[in-house]
Amino acid sequence: MGVAMAALTGAWTAPAFAEDSIYIQMPTYRTGPYAGSGIPIANGMVDYLNMLNERDGGVGGVKLMVEECETGYDTQKGVECYEAAKAKGTVVFNPWSTGITLQVIPKAGVDKIPVLSMAYGLSAAAEGNTFPWVFNPPMTYWDGASGVIKYIADKEGGMDKLKGKKIGYIFLDAGYGREPIPLLEKFAGEFGFTLMQYPVPPKEMQNQSSQWLNVRRDQPDYMVMWGWGAMNPTAIKEATKIRYPMDKFIGVWWSGGEDDARAGGADAKGYKTLNFNAVGSEFQALSDIKAKLIDAGKSQTDAGKLGENLYNRGVVNSVIVAEAIRVAQEKTGKKVITGEDMRVGLENLKIDEARLKELGLEGFMAPMAISCGDHSGHNMMYVQEWDGEKWVKASEWFEPMTDVVKPMLAAAADEYKTKNAPWPERTEACAN
Amino acid sequence: MDFLYSIFVDPFVQMVQMPDFLLQVLWEGIVGGILYALIALGFVLIFKASGVFNFAQGIMVVFAALTLVGLYEKGVPALAALVLAVGVMALLAICVERFVMRPLVNQPDIILLMATIGLTYFLVGLGEFIFGGEPKVMIANELGLPSGSVVLEPEGWGPGGSPGLISLQKIDIAATVIAAIMIVALAIFFNKTRIGRALRAVADDHQAALSVGISLNQIWAIVWFAAGVVALVTGIMWGARSDVSFALEIVALKALPVLILGGFTSIPGAIVGGLIIGVGEKIGEIYWGPLVGGGIESWLAYGIALVFLIFRPQGLFGEKIIERV
Amino acid sequence: MFYREAGQFKTSYEADQQVFPILQDKIGIGAILIIGLVVVPLTGSDFMITSIMIPFLIFSLATIGLNILTGYAGQLSLGSGAFMGVGAYACYKLTTIFPDANLVVLVLLSGFFSAAIGMVFGLPSLRIKGLYLAVTTLAAQFFLEWCFIRVPWLYNYNASGAIEVPERTGFGGIILSGPAASPLTRYFLVLGLVILITIIMKNIVRGRVGRSWMMIRDMDIAAELIGVRPLVAKLSAFAVSSYVCGVAGALMVFSWLGAAEPAAFSINLSFQILFMAILGGLGSLVGSFMGAAFIWILPVLIRFGMPAVGIDIAAETVEHTTRMIVGALIIFFLIVEPHGLVRLWQIAKEKLRVWPFPYV
Amino acid sequence: MNAATETAVAAEATGEPEVMLKVENVSLSFGGVRAITNISFDIRKGEIRAIIGPNGAGKTSMLNVINGFYHPQEGVITFKGAARSKMRPYEAASQGIARTFQNVALFKGMSTLDNIMSGRTLLMKKHFFWHLFHYGPARTEEIEHRRKVEEIIDFLEIQHIRRAPVGRLPYGLQKRVELGRALAMEPELLLLDEPMAGMNLEEKEDMSRFILDVNSQFGTTIALIEHDMGVVMDLSDRVVVLDYGKKIADGTPEEVQANQDVIDAYLGVSH
């Protein structure tokens, strides 16, 4: 029996890449409580890579073999997907869940699989020298939190105006939502505002009236939200219910789905979130997706949802993957790359205006660059606003407070290193 | 000393200082409680008639609401979708009776409980398979449910004598009214109709009911259908408050402590229990939660039920149990 | 014909009271041990060992834990996930306080913490019975889950709020945990502990203590009239059960997941374990393994097997189908044999006994 | 304790039979419903004492009071010379009171062997620790008790069902296993609640023989409730009759049979 099972499992976990293709496993979640956010992202990621296959025959002439692995945002299944991905020789792993990211961070170096956690996961992973195998471009949660504070200060008329203000922080009470707290607390001390915390237990995502009653009592001047999945629409609804001024309610980039804001209806007008990708489908690459995939019935995407915020977010993730593959191919001279080559590609990734234009994505995202020591890049973001029907850009692209964030990241990385001692020293050479 | 003050004095000072806020908290508690009570009501109906602890009630709420919204999204007009959703719940009831209840008759409680957990799994899979996993917006307006809110601003009830603010969502008021209507309707159904009498007979004694010619199978199908309709109503109300998604399933677990307080077989018990839990956890979370970092709502209801059970193991409306040998 | 005990006589009570008094059973268990100890490590791929065998063994252990409480002592619990969490967090704390101690010792120690917590939450069982008790165990589940988030000391104030498994060595420098631990090392560690604890549990349940649990389960009043103290019997069941669950939880994080957020110990985990216990067969250790195999391995087979045999469907459809199939199978098995897979196995054995001449 | 010993010694000296259990003025009610009113009687060491009465007379409640399952509101119960107040059933068990039940209360999920072994619970003392490994003292102890249990199995002639789960046994055998379980406790006082209910004549004869043998071979004192008057009159040394929770007669079978109140209470059932 054991032998039979071994044979069976062997059959479907054997390295899947043929001579001329690159295998990429995409953990996604189209089921479970976070499916609302997970589905558009999954569609965006898969569509872009498949579109490259259809249009350009892959990257550098090599087909990409894209396979989804359903995690349901569940850590048990996440690990299973990782093991399956490892066995099949994926060149990059996108955990798409902070919990799964934390699980695979230590394994990545051992298994030689780069982990791409795009603007989520462990902020400290931006320290490339400590975490050579983990990448979190275009910026970390701490960058995001600093961006929110910077934006608020901007509206108030300067950092000194934050003194005496009350800023409420409502967050999903899990690793994801707790991540920015140290930075916010540091800022609260430095700039003299009061930070009020409103944790939302994952089980109570859809039952937030207590948190918002507390908000009503405390009357914070601004509300900052780190929400995900079903938490977002509920929070927006509750905020409208207590008549919280929506223009003072700012979410992180993960709280900016169209469906999230739509739940609040017209009352949600003025709600803001951070963002690092454009919304809308007026980009050549997206038109190609529509023409090559959606119209051809080769995609799960509903044509009406093309160009929505989280869909485009998924596309950004795949742009990073595809570009890193291209860089890796250039650097190594190989066509079919491995995880180790991919790591090199990611570490030398540079997407500038010109390149975006070539990709048919001009203005779709800010130019970004990752370096050997800095795996995040601390790139630019902007604030978008819900006008009742769609997202509109409400600020220019701006940079996070890198000078504050970077030393904190370094300290956090050191702390991670000591807590997880013995943590391996970086052995991978820089910039080749 | 400060610690004692913050536990025993400060919350009450807050309540007195901001009476409008207290009323708002109570209202939110009542509304939450009614929604718990509605879920509990579905449990009670089934437990009364068949002794089955129907764990799937929570998922039936989601499933019913999803069916409604899903049909609407597929182009069925709202009211027709409502009727169809009722039809789907009837079909579900018949299937459950035929394929789950009937083959498992006379099995121990725990086996039946497990079967309903199996049913939960099945319905989650089926629901997502048919309607997809995205949360859906409840079609409250299309169904003619009110939106917006009623705002009361009683003079001098706010902090420091300012005008107070109590905002009542119309949908919540509607939920309260509908819950009340449903309870009255169920009471009439149980007491005045032939099927209702048969139901009570079955609840009292299966054997005796069989011997006077009541069909158990038919009765079970009917209670599961009734529970399905209750689930649909609950789903509409809750869906209008947040969204229709499978995350609701876990909120539905809150109906369990409600059942413990009210007893597994008492309809008034479900309502009173729901209100106690709803109000209790809101008050606890708002006034005492901050002392321990908040978020205690996730377990407070169970804590209340646990403490209560230790002193009164038979529930609020249950009779004292005399053990016999 | 093959499974016949005729001619195997016992001349002493010692011989009669063995766990496997029948020769064929001895051969069977030997074969399973050989498969587990030799065949799987030699032939299994990394995926099979890390994603099928290790979780299967850990779930079996947790199921044994729940079975002690629910199957043997009759106390229905929905809190096993949280008790696993207590073990995991205890082990994490212990290993940060004593980084040089042998991990196996720490894992075994961490069970005592969950045993203590389990006893506290077992106290209501003295007054509350049946489904009511099940709901009160939910209080334990949710309260503990809250503590895992709200008591930062438990996760060493990590910003991520999660516990991460550091590298630990033992037995002369073998790496036992952390990313560098080889799948085989982790597998043998888990397998060894599972075998050890299973043997101990078998010994407990066939002796006085196990009997007192079953007495309480089958008829608590009669048990008390015979001299079983309900307090001692119920709390000891909670303690032993939580101990085993705690060890399983520690192994789950240290030997399988590698890091864990509080959500890893959610109510869903409790349900998963309960399914395994009931489907395998309440009150049976063998059943615990069968149940765990069924609930864990079947979905993995469906998930990765369907594409492998050429049925190409979307990942989430596989997930939906899996849920539907597992749900329907649960109901199906309850209908066919409410006493679980182990009962089917016993019936099969009885049939084999008289095969091929059932009427002779 | 001293007092108790003294009375025992005194009793022996005077040739009076020693009293093992004494019930004095016991009353029990459940929320206003009186189950037992002011009952007094005694059970002497070594005798077979029958408690009879029509349905609802309070017989089973009386047994429940004796082994501590119910706590009477009034009255004193003296067992082996020591008066006791609120007592838990397991304490009664540890003092040497065993019983069987009207509706068989076997452990349905366990085999005959395990059911009878369960009667040895109080006699097994070895520490939990040894049980972990089923080794050393724990193992020796199990074997030793197994031997005793096998003796009881032989005595009750139920060797063939040793391994059978009791749930699958016919009623008569279940009753016998239950008796075996009570005997395994090596009790001083054995309470039997309708040991022959629902049995055919042959089974009743077997059971009667077992009861007499237990009484004579092990010297166990027996109190039994039974509806079959023939059995009661043949087996018992003394009979106490209850009706509506009150004692209406007490004495030897002959005395009781002649009592007019008893005849009235049974309305024609009497012979």
C-alpha cells in the first residue's frame, strides 16, 4: 500500500517543467472567508502570465506553466501547496497570506525557492542581507503605515500638526493587522498623537458593531484600517452607520477592493485607501488580456471586473514575476531558469518608466527597483478615493518615510535573527 | 486601587455620563441578539421535532441568502428570486429528510450531530461551487426593505449635557419587527394548525405520534423547511447588515450559547437567550473590553453561557432534571 | 482461512491479556510498522513524507487525544484545537527559555501545560453533560484562541504575532526542527513519538484508569455506585486527553508547519479532529488512525490526484468538490456504520475468520 | 468506631444477631412529592432481607437512599455502626455496599470481562504511573484481579460470553453479568433491585440459586426488591413491606403474608 501511494504521489509531484517551460505555482484562494479579496487577485495574476504565453509565447521564448493551488487562506493547505510547489520545481512562491509567508520564510533559503510576498508578509524581510530569499516589493507594511501618517500630516498641514490628534487603528486581529503597530506606536510617541486600537477578531469580521461603537465614543480624528476579505465591506458599512466622516477614513492597499467600498453605497463616498497600482483597464497589456483570454473564453475573469483594483494588483504581482524571470534569463544566459536564478533576477529587478511603456503598462504602477540589500525598494504609493462608484486618484505618487522605516526594519530583522537563532548567514553573492 | 476603580466604578460612570451612547450600545446589543436568536430559533425548531442538534443551521443561513442573491444576479427578479429561494429551501428540506434523517433514525445524538456537521461541509462546497466565493451584496432595497436610519437627538443626553445621538438603522428595526412577526407566526402555526399539533405530538413522543398515524418523515421535512425559511429570513437580515459570505458561518456559532441559556426546546428561551447574549456581550466589550485589550466579544458569549450553566445546568426555561436509576 | 485463531491457545492470563493475542494481528501490526519505519522512508518522496505522512501522524495523535476524552470517557469536546495550541505555545516558550534542551523532551513536557489547562476547562464537566458540555468547551476554544493573540508574552512579542520554529538539535547534533531539519528526521521524530504515546495510551485504556473512563461514559451513575469518583475520572480524562493533544499541537508546529498564527488553532482544527475521531470510530485507538487517514489523505488525493489522472479542473473547483465529497462521505459512513471505520474493519475480520465456509 | 465495635461485641455476646444497617425515620421528597415517609427498619448481618410493595411504593428510592444516591431530608442511616449524613455513592461503594439495578445498568460498550473487572475498581490501588507502561505492579495487579474475576465468571457460569460486548447479550444474561459485577466488589451488603424481573422460570431458578449461594458461600448480606412473591418468600429471612412510601409491615415471610394491611395493599395479588 505504501509503495502504491508513494508511486501515486510521485506521479503528480514529479518535477513538472518540461525542457522548454518554466513552472510557476500560484497559491490562490477562491474559497473561504477571504475569497472576496482572493478571487480578483488570482484572476489578475493568472491572466497576465497566460496572456504573455498567448501573446509572446512566454518570457524570453519560454512558456510559463502556471498552476493554481487553492489554499483557502488556510495555513495547513498553504504548507501543502508549498511542498507540492517545491516538488514540482516552482521558480517562485507567492504565499498570498501573511501566515503562510511566515511559515515559508525560513524554508525558502534551504529549499532555494524565492518567496515573493508583494506588499504583505513580514516587513523585516525587506532586509535582503538577512532574508536573501524573501522579497516584498514594492513596499512594506511599515512603509504603508508611514505613508498614511504622512498623508494625514499633509492634510493637517505638517507633521507638527499631528500633536494632540487622535488616530484610530482598526485592524484584523492576526499577524497581518498587528504588523504595523510597532511603527504606529513609535510615530505616536514621536509626533505626539494618540493611537487608539480597535482589533477585529477574524471570527467577528462580519460583526463589527462593538468596534465602531467604541470609535463613536472615542471620536478619533482619523481612522486607519488594515482589513482583508469580508472585514472591509463590513467596516465601511459600520463606519457609515455611525456617520464617521469618510474622508478621514483611510485603508491600507488591501482594503481597497471595489466590492469593499461598494458595500457602503453612496455613503461610502470619500473613503480612501493607499494604492500602488492604477485602477482601470485602459492599458495595452490589459486590452491584450481581454482580447487573447477573456474574449477567447480562456479566463475565469468576468469582463466587467477587468481593471478593478485588486485585479490590477494581481497583475502587478505577475509583472514582477515575469520581469524577474526576464532579468534572470539575461543575467544567467539560461532560457529555462531555476529558483536560484529567479532569486538573482528578483534581486536585480528594475522596472523603469521606459520598461513600463514597453510592457504596455505606462502609468500602471510606479517605477520600482529591488536591490541586493533592499528587497522591498520602498517604492512610491498614492491615495485613491471612492467617488461612490469607482476609485479615483486623490493624491500624487509619494514616497514612504524611508528614513524612519529603514532603521526600524534593520532592527526588526536583527531581532528576528536572534529570536530564530541560529539563523543562517547570507551565502548568496550580491549583484552578479 | 486604580485597577479596582476601572473595573467596578469607571464603566458605570461612563454609562451615566453618556446615556445616549449607552442606549445605542443596548440597541446594538438587542439587534445582534435578535439575529442570534433567529439562528437559534432554527436550531430549536429542528431539535424540538426530531431531537437533532442541527449544526448546519448557520450554513443554511448563508446558503439561503446566497441562493437568493445568486438567483438575482443571474437575472431573476427580486421577488421571484425570493420565492425560488424558498423553493430551494423546501427542496433542501426534502433531501435532508430523505438522505440524512431517514437513514439515521434512532441513532444516538452525537451521530446525528456529526451528520449535520457533514451536511455543513457539503453545503459550503455546494454553495461555493454554484455561486462562487465572493461576498455578495444583499438585495435589501430590491426586496423592499428600508435603508437609511432614524436619528434621535434627545436634548442633554450626550456627553456634558450636549444633545445626544441615537441612530437606529431602519433595516435593524425591520429585523426586529420581522423577528417578532415570525415568532407570532410560529406560535400560531404550532398551536392552531393540524400540522402544528402533529409537530408538538412528535416532539413529545415519537412512538406515540407514530401510533396515532402521524408521518414522521413528513413532519421532519416540514420542520427542516420551516428552519430553512427562518434561515432565509436571518440571512436576508444579516446580509443587509454586512454582506453575504461564508464568513457568516462562524458568527452563527454564537447561537450555541444562546441555546444553552434558553434551552434546546424553548422558542421564548431562544429569544430571551439571544437578547441576554447580544446585550451582555456588547456591554461587556464596550465597557470592560478595553481593560484587557478588547476583542473579548469572541468568547464572552460562551463565557456567559458557561458560568450560567454551572449554576443552572438545565437552562433558563428548562425543568430541573431529577436523575433516576 | 487466513485470519483464523483456531489452535492458538493461551495458558496464562498474561498471554491472554496481550494487546494482540492473535498471531495474524501480530503479523499485521508488524507489517504496518515495517511499512512505516522502512518502506515509507525508503520510497516516499519529500512531498509524500512532509505533506501526507507527517500531518497524518500528527492528526492521528491529536485524534487519539480527543478519543480519550470523547470516545473513552464520553465527554464531547470541541476545544481540541485550542488544547493543541496550548501545547504548541508551551513548546515554543520552553524552547526559547531552554534553547539547548533536547526538543523531544520539550515536546513531551509541553503536553503537561495543556493537560493543566485542560483540567481547568474540564471542571464544568462535573455539572454539565452532553451537548451542553460541548458548547462550554467552545468557551475554552475561543478564550484560548484570544489569549494566543492577546498575550504577547506567549509569542515573545514578535511583531508578526506568530510563533516561528527555530532550529534545534538533539541526539548528538541532529537537526530536529527548523528549515534545515530533513523531512526524514522530522518524520522519524513524529513517528517515534506517535508510537510511544499510542502504546502508553493503549496501556492506560486497558487498565483500571481506562475502565473507569468507560464506566463514566457508559453509565455515569452506575460507575459512581461502583466506586468511581466522577471528579477524578473526568478530570483525569481531560488531563490525559489534553496532554496528547498538546503534544500533537507542539509537533504540528515544530515538525510540520514551521510557524503558526493563532488562526492555525481555530475551531476548524477542532472540527477536523472531531471528524477524524467519529469517522474512525469513537473509543478505538486503531480507529483514530483510520479516521485521520480518511479525513487528511482523501482530500489530498482528490486535490492532487484529479489533475494527475488527467481530469483538469480549476483549483477551486477541486476544493469545492473535495468539500462536497468529504461532507457526503461523512454522512454516508454515519449511515452505513455509525461506529466508524474501525467497526467496518472488525466486521471484515469476522467475515475473514469464517471465510470461505461461513456456515460450517 | 469504638462504640460500634462495642455494640457488635455486645450483640454477639447476647446472641442477638448483629445489625449491619439501620434506617431510622427516613423521609425523602422531590420538590413536594413525598417518595418515602418516616421509614425505619434494619438489616442484620448475613441475612437476606426483602423489600416488597406495589409499584411506586418507594422501594427503589429506598435503595437509592441506602447507597447514597439520594440524600433523605430527614432521618439517620447507620451502616456498620457509623451514622452518616450526606454521602456520595462512591463512598458507599468504598464502605462495602454494592448493588444491581432494576433496568440493567451495565457498561454497554464493554465486554463481560471488562464489566466484571470494573467491579474491582476500588480494590485496585496501584499508581497511575505504572499503568502508563502496563508493567510491574500494574501488570501484576491486573493479572491478580483477572484471576478473581474468572472465579466469579465460573461461579455464575458465564464463561462462554466472556469476550462478548454486553450490549448484545440477552436480558437474562445481562442480569447475571450485573450480579457478577456487584460480586466483584466483594461487598458486605449487596442490594439487588428486582434481580428476576422479566426472566422465565428457568432463569429465575438459576438466579435464586446464585443469590442463595452468594449468601451462604461468601456470607454476603443481601437486600433485595422483588415482585415475584414466591421467590421472595422462599429466599428471604425477613421482609419489609412498603406502600405509598410508608412501611406497612415488617417481619418473617410468614408474618408478612398474614398481615391484613399487606393483603389490602396487594389487593388479591397476595397468597
